[in-house]
Amino acid sequence: MAMLSFRFLPAAAVLCFCACGENASDQGTVSELGAAPPDALYVNGRVYTVNGESTWASAFSVTDGEFVSVGSDEALRAQAGAITAVTDLAGRFVMPGIHDMHAHPIEAGLKDLYQCSFPFTLTIDEIVEKLKGCVEGVPEGEWIRGGQWATELMESETAPHRSLIDAVTTAHPVFLGDSAVHGAWLNSKALELLGIDRHTPAPNGGVILKGADGEPTGILLDNAVYMAMRKLPPYAPEEYEAAVEYAVGRMNEVGVTAMKDALVDGRTMRAYHALDQNGRLNMKVAASLAWNASWSEPREKELDNIDRRAEYKSTNVDNDFIKIFLDGIPPTRTAAMLDPYVPDEAHGDDFRGKLIHRPQDLAADVVSLDAQGLAVKIHATGDRALRVALDAFEAAREKNGDSGQIHEVSHAELIHPDDLPRFAELNVAAEMCPILWYPSPLVEAMQQVIGKERADRFWPVKSLGDAGALVFYGSDWPSVVPDPSPWPGIEAMVTRRDPYGERPGELGPDQAVDLQTAIEIFTRNGARVGRLADRTGSIEAGKSADFIILDRNPFEIPVEQISEVKVLKTFVGGVPVFEAE
């Protein structure tokens, strides 16, 4: 998919489309907060409100960054005053902004602005050629960081190995992350500087791959990756701010107006605060602070970040959230499973993966965090890890009562049927992340390690909804998915087919949902999870004017074209933050 060019806009910018296309329906009701004329009025649109009551309208008004009225052209034109800026939407489709509740914007920004970045579709030979260009002109001894390489390459004939990078450079330490942020590929110089050799034991929850000769191959997995990342030289504060601002711009481009940063350290927390204080954060952000995360900061810094989080709250940033890793990912056999993986020589016939935390320790942590008013997101990709996560949330409910926190299972992709009703019972939300509920290389890798029958139950969206679970969306960008666009994900959630048209077939077609349900998952449900339901997620009076104007109406095109939807303009708090050229 071609990237849409974009530019940032001043607050005073106003967009008026030519008067073409059919008029939007005048269905809807008018809700007024005050009698004064609004600052801005938008008419003649097809406005999909997602407010659960009046689904469609043709007009809405905005004052001081909030929706004032939503309803028909006739009713709202009567409210306009002499200084009201009137925009003719010319029949364009308008909806609330997308809520991406699992993203890693700092990684995306640093990768694109400062690292040796490449798409995960490259072959080993192509990666080596790319690396040659990245090394040119870099002084000896400086780190070369970048990625992403596909995890599936580990099963290829020419698997990633330190010797392949050594052939390019032994004068620079090289650290290349994989597409899932669960693996890293290093050269000999990097291993030396990090103190990793044949005698280095793997950390709990991590793997240091070693060859037949006992020497490290250069591949690290899970906690071994994260412990290595902690030792890499940090970027400067202004580089963190630039990375966040860049990533937010990319997300605004595809219609995202609110997000959850799924793993935040102290440097990132300070970057968000600085940007918001300076009026440079065009996004509502829920920040998940790291908890016992090997890849971020020392334990004492994690605790200090949580203790001092109130200092870094601001208008658009809420950091009362926590992220915990409980297992790895199935393709590398580091996810914790209820049933054994497909037998292989390295793991035998009864290997089920491992948990990063003991169940009793996790439960104690969640009980404590819940009591402090913190909403917890637990990464659990295997069905055993997911069950242990739910057990921990159940312990918190039993100990603390209903704290009101909506806790989350991140990557709720493999779920035993017995655990489906527990989400609603425990008020735990199920995150659909990333957008891989369709045939893909990752699904093929899953089939190889857990078998086709289990892999075909991947991402049970409809079963979760039928069981009353709150289901929401996260992209996990820049991991696995090529860009932050939600539109391929919306299409695939409806069709369970590859939105890029590269692979035939369907993945669990019985788990498809209708477009109305998918849009609610991508908007209103995300707002609930991000503690934003009273501020955004739908177009209705009293909420922040976070909305997007599209180039087509998703309800009036073949479903196979939803992935091609383009955002014409994005508004956050009534201010245009992106306009397509």
C-alpha cells in the first residue's frame, strides 16, 4: 500500500470540500450544551457517530474543541452565528478517530529517524546489502541499530547468524531487532561488548541461541533481548521527543487520534509530557508504564516512574497504566501453552513453553497494582499464559472488590473455550493485536509449531464478543505490521481474508464480525479501555471533537476495498492535525 503524503496544519486551517456527492441523511438528534453560536459548523455529511443511539447524522458543530450539537443540517444551521466557520462536507463520510490501544511509537520514530531500518519482507541477502549501506561513514566503534527481520527467517536454510553480519563489519557492534520485538540478531562485536559468550546463561524468560560448538549464534530471544537492550546507549531527550512527534504524525495520517503506548519507560514518559506542555502532542495518550520489564530500565527506576507518575500527567497524557510480559510468542516456542508444541528435536514431544513470572508472584503484583488505581495490560500469547493472567485478575477482584479498572490481556490470540466467559465476568478486556486475523506468514509459522487445528482458532473475535467480552484494537506498530493504518485490519476483521491479497483462503471465517461491530471495536471500545469513554470515541455533544473525514463511505463499497480507504483530514480537539495532499 502506498504511503499517503501529509502535512501538519495550523489550528486556524479550515477545509471546505466542493459541493459534490449525495447529501448525508438528516437522521439524528440535536444535543446542545449552550445557546451561544458555535465556533465551527460541519454540514452536508454522512456522519457515523458510533454513539449507540443516533447512529447517523448529517451535521455537527464544535466550540472550544468539543462537539456541541449533532443532528440535521436544518436544525444546526439555525444555530450558526455571524462568526461561525461553516464547512460543507459535500457528502463525505465522517466518523470518530481511531483508537489504537497497543502501539510502540517511540520505537517507530527512533527506527525511522535514527536507525538502519528495513521492512521485514527482506531476505537474508537483502538485509546484508542494506547493512552495508548503513555502515558506510559511521565511525568505528559506534553502534549500528535497526531492523526489522522476519522471525520466520530463523527456520530458513540461511538462518540469521553473527557471521553474516561479521562479514559486513567487525568494527561496529550491530543490533538488529526482529519484526515481533521478541528477537535480536547481533554480530560478534556486539556480543563481546554485552558480555555474552559460550558461558553466559540464559536469563529467566529468555533464550541465547548457541550452535553445536557452544558459541552464541548471535540470536537472542525474549528476556535475553530485553536485557541486552537495557545496556545499549540511550538516545538524547530531544531525540525521544522527535521520535514521538514523528510517530504521532504517522498515526494522525491514517486517522488515529488516541493511542495506548504499550510499554513506557521514564525517558518516553518525559518526552510525552514535554510535547504536551509545548502544544506539540496531537494525540490522546494512555501510557503503560513498564513493570518488571527487562528491556526498559532497572527495577528501581521502574518503581520511581510509577511513584512519580502524577508529575507527568497532562491534558492529553494519562499514565495510570501498567504493562507486564508473561510469556513470549508461539513461533519461537516461548509462549506458554496448555498443550504441547509440535514435537521437534530441540524440544521433545511435551514442551509447552514457559512463563516469565510465577503465577503466585503475578497475582500478588496485580492485586497490589489494582489497589493503587493502575490498569494492568498483560502480554499473554499462549493459552496457558492467558489463563494465568485471568487468574491474576480474578485474585485482584477477590481481594480488592470491583476497583473499576478495566484490565487487559494483550494479544488475546489463543484462548481455551473455558476461558472465554471469564473476560466479561472479571471485567477484563481482550486486545486484538496485531492485525493478523487472516492467512499470513506468521499464521503459517504458528501452524508449524502448534498445529493447524489450534492455529485456525487464532484471534477468536466473534466468540469473545458473543461471550460479552470488551474487545478492542491495537496495531502493535511498528512490530509485525508495516504501518499504523487500521484499514487493512478493519477489512480483515470483517472478511478473515488477507487484505493485501497476497495469500488465498480464510482464517477461522466463523470468527468474522460485521463492519458496524468492527468500527466500534476500533473506536468506542478503545476509548473505554483508555479511560477516555467520557471524552472521546464517538461523535456526541460534550466530547472532544476528535474525528476523521474519509475519501469514501466504508458501508457503501465492496468490503475488499476497505483496506484502501484514505483519510482526507484528521481533527484532534477540533483542530486539524493532518490533511491529505
